[in-house]
Amino acid sequence: MSGESERLYIRIVPSGDIDAILERVGRVGTVSEVHRIDRYSAAFLELRADAKEVDRLIRALDGAKFRGGLLRVEKARNEHFEKRLEREREESHELVALRLKANQALATGNLEDGLGHLRSRKSSFSDNESPSEVLWSEPSTPDAIVQPPSKPTFSDSEQENQVLERGSHPLGVRPLGDALARNKLNEAERTRVQGLGRLAVLEDGQILQILGLLDPDSLARCSQLSRFFYALASEEDLWRKHVLSREETSKLRIVGGSWKATYREMTLEKLKVGVELDTRLWLRLNDVYSDVLFHSWHCASAGISPKWLSGDNVERFPIDDFSEDHFTTLFDESNRPFILKDWKTRTGGSWSREWLISKCDPSKRVNAGGFLFSLPEYFDYMDSVVDDQPLYLFDKQFAENLPEVAEAYSSPECYGKDFFSLLPESFHPDWRWLIIGGRRSGSSFHKDPNETSAWNGVVRGSKRWLMLPPGAGPPPGIQPSADGGSVVGPMSAMEWFLNFFDMIVDHPQLVQCTTIAGEVLYVPRGWWHIVLNLEETVAITQNFVTRNALPHVLRLLREHPDHLSGVQISAERLDAELCESIREAYPEVLEAAEAKLSRTSLWGRLKRNLDEDSTTESACTKRHNASEPSSGFSFGFGS
């Protein structure tokens, strides 16, 4: 390479497909050196190239979009900065290795080994001090007490064109990528290690799990240890659990849109302390960088992107013109989704808040996210709190708590017989739910339980749906277990859309639609689906077993009994009761289902393979014998 050599770095925001980025770099210009530097969830590439090539790379790559995010390309500012980059690269590998070893020790319950790994190395936070020698620091007073800024203060490390519905993080917490952009990685790590002491060997998410085991008094004391602990112990999800588990929940009044402030207010009221809290003031922690804390706030603050709503490829039919024959021949056998239009509730109304509250016994509670609320409390929650994982009212006992609501709608008749409905009530798995949620609430990617299909009718509001058929593979960001019995992935629909939507939008089998009031979506058996409420929404959903799904239900009960959910009896008993009920009412349906199951079950597949092998071997033997002379050599067993 000729000419003066310059150094630049490419910051990947967020961490993206490095190989694809390197390939593009190679197409654009010629570089002499490439180094990849990882800082936990952040990443950047450090390049050295001819000065002219550097300028060409900047023009071609700066601001380029990739599936993993956005590229920012900058020149190294001076020799000192180049040395800092080199230092960061060396420290990064060492610290990542330390964290991994500490995590492995934690997973096996041996934290001392993790600390031993930490003590074995020196960090460059200072010339003569290692992280293991930094124990609890004295609590530090934050810089100032100020109002949260009304405008966001995002750097380039935030997702491009993402609409925000709130300003910056109330405590001033920033993502680690900002520390990299500001050349403050050393300072960020020093603040963390000095603030967390020996617990600095753990990831922030692991420390939050530990804090989640503490009682409220201990959690409050932790916030006094250091600035970093103050940030961790102020995480709203930690305080939400304590607020909603208190006996005073029946009188829940959310203060300042904050679970922490609400708990503090409830405690003062209980102690009869007449102190008025100014919940508008926040401590600003300008030197705290945490992807975990920032990400939870980002999920709570980001708006719904217009690009999430652009596609719709689901067929719609007027409900009055759609018969059971249409459903069976067009959609049950092919296992495809569709939408019914003009579905009306028996009341003919919109199921307003006031109407729902008037139909509910004040002493009854509904289930939202595993917590019990009265309906007025839940609506107050929707109006007052913006959670990163919004509590979603998904109540299976609404028929008991709100009987008039359960009688105010009817199931579309076109779906035909629900074969689970033949079971005695005590044998019937959970099958219908009242669903209420605010804007940005919803359900992350999942499949419906027990190999059932479902219909979801919107009474008020609107929902955004993404769906993938069986066999299309799990959606991006979703990791099912080997047997399909459990799923690991983002807890909230918003978190999934923010992080993974761009990875699925071009999937050739993606089905997407928006359902509005009066529309009913059919969700076929085995389909992955995610649901995001676009506004305050009220809906009813019911799960059922169609004729086409029955063999799959029987296979689950016999081959995967541990996957059965929503009922207290064993899969073996449910199988026996279901078959007996169908045999009495629809013997031909059971016979067809058993025949199909025998062809597709594990034993049926093994038997068919054995038969095919036997047939193939016999045919090959005949061909071999026919082509051999009678006196030739042959292998044989026995005589």
C-alpha cells in the first residue's frame, strides 16, 4: 500500500453481522489491518488504510444500514486516541474472559472460583490496583438533582428512526456503546467496579436477579451503597413486585408513574408519616453505563414504528357469508389463517371501561401478568405506568368474575365442533380468556397450547399480528427447547419488535395483518405468532380442537404428556376420556383420527420405515438372484 496510512474505526450499532460488514468493507476499499474489538454487547472494527481509501470508506459506509443495525465510521482523532483504542482492545478480551469464567463459576454455585480468576489478573483501571482489591466503595453523592430533560439525549448508538414516546433515561443511564463513542470505557468500567465491589464479576442482569430476592428494606439500603447500586436498585420491575404483593393492593394508587415512588408512598401512608414526595425529581448518574438498565428503559419508551405496520396478507370474509364447509375445506385442512369481518357482540356496544367496570363485582379480581387487580386498578395502571414489560390482562376466569361479559358475545359458528367441548368440565383444559391491554402491550412469539387452534376477536381497539407456519423454524430471537415444550426469548412484544423485526420482515412465509374492532382472526394449530396492541384493546380469545387438529392433540397426549397444560389431570386420563367422549358422539371422526395418527406417530413412522426396508431388501434379493448364475458365489446365513 502506498501513501500515508491512517486509522479509523467502524462502530456497529447495535452489534451486527460482522462478516457481512467485513465483506462490504472489502468491496469498497483496500485496508491493510483489521481488528475486531468486543465490549460485551457493543462491537467495533478498527481499520488501517491509505488516507485516500479511508476517505472512500467513510463516504461509502458511514450511516449504512445492516440487518444488525447502523454503521458509524470515524477517523481516529490523534495518536493518543489510537493508543486508547489499542488499550481498549487488550482490556476488552481480558475482561470478557474474566466475566465468562465468573459466570461459569456462578452457574455451578462456586463464586469463589470466579473471584479467584479475577484476582489472578491485573486491570489497567489504575497502575497498582486490581478489581478484586476494590471492595465496597463509600456511597457517592450524584452530581445534581435535576428534572429529567424533556427531549431525548440519544447518541448515534440508538436505533435509527425509532420514535420515542418519552425523553432520556430518568437517571441518566447510558448504553455501553455511548462510553465507547465518548472514549470513556475505562471510566465506565471503573465506576462499575468501584460501585459494585466483588459483585462486579457478575453481569448486571445477574445482579438484578439477586436484588429481586431481597425484601424492600434491603433493596432500599442497597441503593445507598454507590451510584451504580442506586441505578440497579431503582429498576422499576423490582419495585413492581413489592407494590403488587402488598396487602394494601386493594387500595392501589400509583404515584408519579413509578413503582418505586408508589411503594414509598404506600409505606409512608402505613406509617402515617405526613411527608409529601416530589416524584418529579431524579438523581442524575452521568457516569453509569449499562446495556441492561438502558435496554429496559428503551423498551418502555420507544414508540410503535410505522414500518411494523406496513404489510397485510391475510384473506378476509364477511362472517355471515362464511360457512363451516368453507372453513373445513379452505382453512382447516390447509391449516391457514384468515379473518372474519363484521363480528358483533350481543350487547352491540364497545365494551367501554365504564361498561366493563359496571359488570364486575368490586370484590372480584382479574389476572394481569400474574398479579391480581380490580378492574378500576388495572385501568389506573394502564393510564399511570409505562413498563418495559406491560402487564397484560389475560384472564381465564372472567366467566366467573364477569358473567355478564361472558354472555355478551358468541363464538363464530363456522369453526364447527370443538372436540374438547365434549369433555366433562373438570377435564377441559383452559380454553377462553378476556384480554385487555394498553398501547404497546401484547404477547411475544409463542404457539398455542395443547396443539389447539384459536380464534381472537377484537371488541375494541386494534392488534398487530406476525405469524409463521409450522416447519418455518422458530422466529428470530426465539429459542425453543429440543422437545418444543418451552421457549426462551424476549419477555415482551415491544422488546421483540425493537430487536428482531428487521430480521423477519423479508421471510418468505411471514404472515402479517392488523385486526380492528369487529374482526376475528383464526390462528391455526402450531403457528408461531406475536401480538402487539396498537391502542387500548379489548378482545376475546378461545382455543378449540378442530377435526384436522385432533390427531395432533392425541399424539401430544401420548408422545409428549409433559406438554399438556391448563388442566390438573394426567395426559393419560385426558386421552382416555377424550377418546371415549368422541367415540360416543362421533365414532367416524375418532376412527379417522386414529388412522391418521398411526401413519404419522413415532411408532407408525418406525413401522413404515421397517416395512419399506423389508420390501426394498426383498426386491434387491430377487434382482440379485435373477442375475446370478446358479453355481456362483453368494452370501447366505443358514442353509
